[in-house]
Amino acid sequence: MTKQDIVRRSIRGAAEGDSRREGLSRRRALALCGGLGGSLAALTLLPGSLVRAQVRGDQFVFGSASLGSTGYVIIEALSTIVNRHTDLQTSSQSTSGGAENIALIGRDLLDFGQSTSVDLVPASRGSAPYQAPIDVRQMFCYTTFALPPIVKADSEVARFEDLVGKRVAPGTSGGTTAQSWRLMFDTAGMTEGVRFTYGSWREVYDQFAAGRVDCIPAILTNLRPAPIVQELTTNTAIRAVSFPDAVIEKAQAANPGIMRFDVTPETWPAISEPCVGTGSSGILAAHAGVDHETAYAITQAVFENASDLYQIADALRSVTLESATRYLVAGVPVNAGAAQYFKEQGVWRDDLTEA
């Protein structure tokens, strides 16, 4: 029996309540999905739904991103802080990123997940890449991700339009960046003319350095280059390529979670000219079944121990009360426990919806 058969059989058994079928824990399902490549495409093949596995006293599972990526480091740090400063027990699971995390939350396989404004909008609407609306909650914003396209300094690509016919690698196929970049290129009418290739951030950056792909996203957290970007630019001269404003505006009309970022040499010395990139806000997403007390405890632990976070990961210096709600998505419910904490701290936004 193949892994796909085991997953389908187990999920069908859980959905039908048939105790004779093999049970499927979240960790087992995640492991099997990882064996299928961990892609969002693999998840869409899974029929039925799971009975929620998390119960009081069990570990809460966080979904992160590809191993070693910024999203992975962020979730590892958040999980560590919660374990250290609350009575809750958490663990984290490497995934392909925000889009897959939302799908896994919708399948009852994760309690929390690294996500973005770009993922939450289509998830709440049930639009592509999701097959139906997902009842997911926002917790808080922990950073912003600017993702301007970069090419090698000696590349013949001078403008965004010059990427037609080129090899573009926007991360994993089920990741947030790939979802938003495909929308950007589709909006510009360039999808069929671009050769997309996918992989983990490490794979993508290694391929770019070796000259096997022409264009990748630079990962800037809070407008600062991620470690993998700094590593690349130490040995490779690069140049940023701006997304056209008209393309950005059309893409934002389709997905308001897409954000526009102006990137300058002052914040990123590897470039010599300012550029315009798109990206999103990094948001911790939660399963709708996460209770008020748990969400409050997690939110309180994170924001009252932010100095501990900064020591774990420099990328998390953007975790502040001032930014916690600033980049949340209007229209997507916020867990009531998190909302309560932000109201107590005076940073709640009136345009946000409390679940």
C-alpha cells in the first residue's frame, strides 16, 4: 500500500467514524504528507476531514516553513518562548510554508501556523489555491516580508518584462511567495512565458548562485535581509528588479493581502538603486478550535518576553506591541483571547473582527 493510500484510507476512516480503520494523528499525517513532498497540491488530494486531535493536555503543534528558512526560525523561536514562559506544551513541524500551513489548519492537522496576509485572504474566501473557505483565526503579526525579485548583476534582465523566457524560482510550490508571484506574473500576462521551478529556500538560493535559475526573491524581514540573503550577497553580486506599480495594483485588487514595499540601499546595501517589491505581513494563524485562554496565554508570553525572542532570532526584533495588530487583515477574525490581550494593551484596531 502506498503512502497516498494510507493517508486517504486513514482520513476516510476518521471522517466516517469507523474504528476499524487505521487512525491518523496529526504528526503521522504530517510525516506522510512530507513523504509526498509536503506540497499543497498533495494536500488537495486528501478527501474528507479529520476529527480534531488536539485535546487539553496534549501538545499544540505549530507549522513553520522549509527547514532553515526565516519562517522556520520564527516559529521555532515562538514555540520556545511559549514552552519557557507558560504551562503549555508546544512543538513545531517543518512544512512548505504559509499556504500549506493554512491548508493543514483547515484539515485539523495543525493548531497554529506561520502564515501571511497573502494566505489569509484567499483562505477566508475559499479562492485559489484553496478549494473551500477555511475557518482560520489571526493571532498577531510578527514581521513583514518584502520579496523583491533579484537577478545576478551581469544579467541581461533590466525590467520585470524581461523575465519572459527566464527561469524563475519563487521557493516551494505550496509556499506563500510562489502563490503571490504566480498571481503577479499572471496579472502581467506573463505566466506562460516564464519557466517556474520550485524548491526549498536553500535549494533555490544554491541554484541561483550556480546559475541554474535566473531570478529568485530576496527575503527581507522588516526590510532587513534574511541570513540566507546575506550569505548569497557575500559572494554573488546581485541586482533588484522592480515590480511595475500597475501590476501591483491589479494583483492587490485580486488579493488585498499583497503589500507594496520600497526597498532602498540604506536598508539593504547589496543594491545600488531603490526598487519596488511586493510581500506580506507575517501573521501567526490559529485553528478556530483554539480556546480563548490558550490564545491569551500564548500572546501574553510572546509580547511580555520579547527580549528573549530577540536573543533567539534577530529577525524577531520586529515583534512589538505597536506592530502586533498594525498589519493584521481586516475581515479575517482574530482569536478572542489574542483580541482581549491587545485591548488591554491599548493596541486593538476598531476595524478588526473579534472571533
